[in-house]
Amino acid sequence: MRETTDAETIPASGVVMNAVAALEAVAAAPAADAVRPIAATLEAFLASVERRAWRVAEIALHDPEEAMDAVQDAMLRLVRHYAGKPAEEWPPLFWGILRRRITDLQRRRTVRNRVLVWTGRATNDDNEELPAWEAPDLGPDPPRALASRQAHAAMSKAIRALPRRQQQAFLLRVLEGLDVADTAKAMGCSAGSVKTHLSRAMDALRTQLEDWR
Amino acid sequence: MNNLPDNTFNGLQGDAEVESRARAVFRTACENVDSYHALRLGLARRKALNAAAPHSSTRLWAPIAGGAMACCALAIGVALMRPDVRIATTMNVASSAPIAAGQVDDASDDLPEVASTQMEMVQDLDFYRWLAAQPSVASAPRGGNR
């Protein structure tokens, strides 16, 4: 099911304007800055992180199924190779695995798209871009659900427009809430690099998301 | 971990607000994951945990089972290669053949090692002794019936 197909639900020129209205619906939500407790078991950790991981992968890949594959692969690798590690080390390890998996899929997609464009198979016979299937709206409060989806879609689109490393820094540091040290571990770089990538990401997002304020 | 106050952008009110709202949007999206994908995430988690469990136990037990099987094979091979066991096995086969009750004692004295293919000769040993004791047969000229 494709829940955040922003390209289909929102015209490209109206992304930010729609996001303004949508954000009003979620602005009243409490701050998400609370420190997350350390999971006692690996299963509890995976259960606590799986939805956020899938959303992060979906934002980065813009494909729910590929995002699901990436999350499942990250879970499997964490359990197989790092189950014996202390629980405090699971978050940066898991997010590091997921980040590498997402990067692999993005690179494969880049190659695939080049091949498809080169062979002319990315469009249909009328030279139109092939449509994507969109999930029906089954939420209990359709207007609010739509507003949330539009806000998420606008944010996802803005994040996807960032360079890869800035994207990763924003997703891990701001949305997932890892601290600088754990973000650096997950990204495989220094804390200074994380701050630099995040600073540039915020500069870019500030202009795109000006209407969020 | 997760100590967000060390964020370098919290000093800027605008950035902090953008971050806060981005988190709110993200949290709402996570809470509103549709049931289909929520179920699939749960299944993926179970699959990951289950896939790891037999893998680790197999990794533990495979060398032990392999070693045990190798030891058994070695023990059986050594046992079969011992000469006394081979003789005993052969004798068991020989003794299992039908032999007349009165011939057993005499025959066992004269037979150091008997193969199963020689059993007919063993059974007719008295005949051959009698034949050897016949002077007429031993000294008979060739073509004597003429």
C-alpha cells in the first residue's frame, strides 16, 4: 500500500502550501524530545523501532515495498550478527545497517533508472510516466488523515531533495532522535561531519519549509 | 543517546520550530501506519528473530554431530580391520553351516582356517581320508581296465 505518494496526491507546485494547512493539524502534538528507554530484549527493541525504521526507509526510498525489504534485512542482520552486543549499542548498529541498505537500494535504483530511460521502458506507449498504485483512504477521520499524509508527503519530498549524507543526518539526528555520537556511528563518520551535514540540511530545508513556521 | 538538547540548531528559534514540527509530522506518520504494513513489520520482526535462532543452534551442533559421526565411523572401521575379529566373523559363518554331529571334533582339530567356500571339502573329509588309504586306487596302472 502506498500511503505517501506525494507526487500523485499533491501537485509539485502546491506542496508547501498544502503542507501549511496540514501542519496545523499536527502542530498541537506534544514535543517528541523525550529520551527513549533502552529496550531490555532485542525483540522489544525491534518492536519499538520498526515503524520509525520503515517510515525513514520509505522517506528515503519513496517505495513502501523496498522500505519493507530494507527494514527486514536490517532486522535480520542485527539479530544474526549483533544480538550479543549490549542493548545500548543496538540503536546505532541498527540504524547503521539500515542506512547502508538504503544506500545500496538507492544506488541500484539509480542504475536501473538509467537503464530504463536508456531503453525507453520508463514510460508507456503514449510517452507518459507510468502511474503508481495508491492505497484507498480507510482512516476513521479522513480529513485529518489526509492532512497528516499531506504533511508527511511534503516533508518526505523536501527531505528526498537533499543530498544523501544530509538526508541521512537529518533522518537519524532529527527524526529518529539519535545523539550526535550515535548518528556518527550509524553514518560511519565523525561527529563534526554529522554537524556539518545537518547544518547544510537545515539550511536547505529552512528555505523549502519556510511556511512550516 | 537520544539527548536532543545538544542539537546545534536548538539555538535558532526557527530551526527548532522546524525540527519540532518535522518530528511531529514524523511521529504522526509512524502512529498512523496502516494495518497491512504494521502486520508485515511484525512478521518481518518474527522472521528475523526466528531465522537467527535455528541458525545459531545449527552452528553450535553441526561440528559436534559431525565429530561424533566421524568417531563412530572410525571405531567401526578399526573394529572391522582387526584380524581376530575377521577370523571370528569367518568362524561364525563356518559354524553356521550344517555339519554332522560326529564330525565336528575331528574336523575342528584339522582345520586351522576354513572359508565358507570350502565347506563341501570339509564335510567330505572322511571320504578323502578313506580314498587316500586305498592302495589299489593309489597304485592302479593307467588304463587297467583293458
